[in-house]
Amino acid sequence: MSSLRILFLESFFGGSHRAFAEGFQAHSKHAIDLVTLPARFWKWRMRGAALELLQRIDTPEAYDLIWTGSLLDLTDLKALWPGTCPPAILYFHENQLLYPLAPGEERDFHYGFTNITSALAADRTVFNSWYHHEAFFAELPAFIAHLPDCRPSWAVDVIRSKSLVLHPGIHIREPDPRGLDPCLPKHHQQWSAGPADESPEPADTADPVILWNHRWEHDKNPELFFRTLFQLRDKGTRFKLIAAGEQFSRVPAIFQEARRRLRDEIISWGYLEQYSDYVRALEAADIVVSTSNQENFGISMVEAMSRGCLPVAPRRLSYPEIIPPELHPACLYECDEELLRVLSAALSSVRSPAAQEQALRLRQAMRRFSWDALIEGYDRLCEETAGSKRRR
């Protein structure tokens, strides 16, 4: 098939959404035009992004396909766009049926219903993991049952019939301009950005390095992460800490407390703007930890494992799907109380030959999530969906 012209609409162009859009555009054999809005005000994006985006594209019929995410009301866009709308693929990074609520927040069912109507309006719906796919369809009937009347129970089968799973691609083993080799043992390439967030400089440490590279938001459960580190430090366990990850306007208070209480352990604190600095952080860390309450795929964990970090993560969400089964006993914990034990064991053994072998196996396993490995499936889906337009 000749090259398609694809319109990629991203109403929340930041973090993993941005990385996904730019990676897809860079690796696809098709011509992808990105039209984006800044990554802020997610609720307003779901309400109003369609009205802004339809002003930016007056000829949707010039494209063979639309690709968009679930933080957009696709039904509004298709209803209000002039001309003929091409086939559309809706990609679920997350969904509002299951997204954890912030403390004191009540669920607004309108956002989940927007996900439902957008999925009905799309020609194909794509989920970023099998865990996400199964969780969505497990919750969908109960969500519909909460509606006051005229409940569209038929929507479950309609959406399921056009749904599939495509893991998001990541960048694997890109060369670092400062010459660090991801295959070297970790203790040969330590570095520090310091709590003042200055430019990273090399620094040796004999202590294993723990990495937090998630968003600084409530759904990633930073309270459990830092409380566990406080316990470790109080027991005399030695470690260093890199706290990276994107921050927004409201940062949980635990981060301020952690910066004060772990000041002697911190070697880098804050979001790393330069991708090369982020890569160096991944390569410097020994262990990457997730305490998340919501993780439909876990790009940051896959990025860290692809650079040689050993994971410590809950035995739920997408992690059993991502981490090879033979490594589950060493890497996954069942409950909050078990996190302390699993992380303690990882810290005591992370630089042993056995742990280094595990890290190598993880690096190799993560290659299946590289864009090079996945892009053929994405391009094929685009061609098949766009082909429905050409057959009409």
C-alpha cells in the first residue's frame, strides 16, 4: 500500500503521550501530521479540545486516517467537522472509568461516558496493554449500570468487537552523547545532579541507587514509596536516591517531606529536561520502584529496565504482563507490607552476579517494546483501517 497521510491529534501533549506520538511519527513509514495541545487542564481537554482542534484543520478529508487519544471527545469532533471525516483510531493510554480519584474528589461520570461515546465513534479502539483492555471491559458493564436510565448495555459488545491491544513503543539503547555504556556495571557510571538541580556531573558511590521516574501525582502513590524509604533509612540500610519524573501544578506534600528527610541520600531531585540527562539517570540507577495505584502500561519502568535497572513493582496492574514470569518472585510484591521486604532484598543483592544476569535478561526482554519491534503492527493497523475508507 502507498504511504498514508495520517492526522495524529493529541490533546494532552506531554509525558508518555508526547513520547508515544513523537515515537510513532518518527518510526512509521506513513506521513504523520501532529496537531497538539499543551499537557494541562485534562478535564477541560476532554470537554473542549475538539472545539479547538476543529478550528485548526478545515479539510479532514485530505487525510486517510485520524489517530487520537482518549482525552478528546471524538464524537464532538466528527459531528462538527466540515466535510467528510476519515476513519478514526482511538488509543487508550488511560480511561476515566477506572482512573483513581484524588483525595476528596468525587467521580464525574460524564468523563467516563465521553470515553464510551468516543470508542463508539471510532472505527478501531486500541488499548496499551492486555491488563488495560481486560480491566476496561470488566468495569464497563458496572459503569453503564450506574446510569439513571436508557442504559446502553449494547455498547459493551460493539466496543469490544473493534478493540485490540498494541503496547506503546519506547526508545531502546540510543547512544548517549556523554559516552556511558548501558552494558557496564552500574557502579562504574554513577553521577549526581544534586538537590539543587544543577547539571549532572560524574560521582562515585558505593551505595545502590534507587530511582523514582514517575509523575509526581497521587495516582503513583508516592506516599508508600517514600514511607518505605524512611523505614529503610531508619533501619540503617544504605542507598542513594534519584527522584525524577514530570511535575504539575499540584505536587503531593510527601515530596517536600522526603526532600528534607532524605537529603543525605539524594543525588538528583527533580524533572530532567534534557533527554540525555534522563538516560544517564536510568543508567546510573540500580533499582527502579513503582508503588502505583494506576499503571496501564508503565513506560517509565520499561525505559529503566531497558537500561539495566532491576524493578520492584506490585504484582498487579500491567507489571505481571511486562516483567518476564521467571523474574516475578524477585521483582513483584503482593501488598504494601511486602514492599519493604522485596526492596530490602533487592538492595542487598543488586550488584551480585545473579542480579547482573537478571538485569541483562530484562534488558533483552524489553526489546520487544522497542518501536523497531512494534511499528509494523501499528502501520498494518493504520493501513487496514484506512482501507475501509477506500472500499466505501
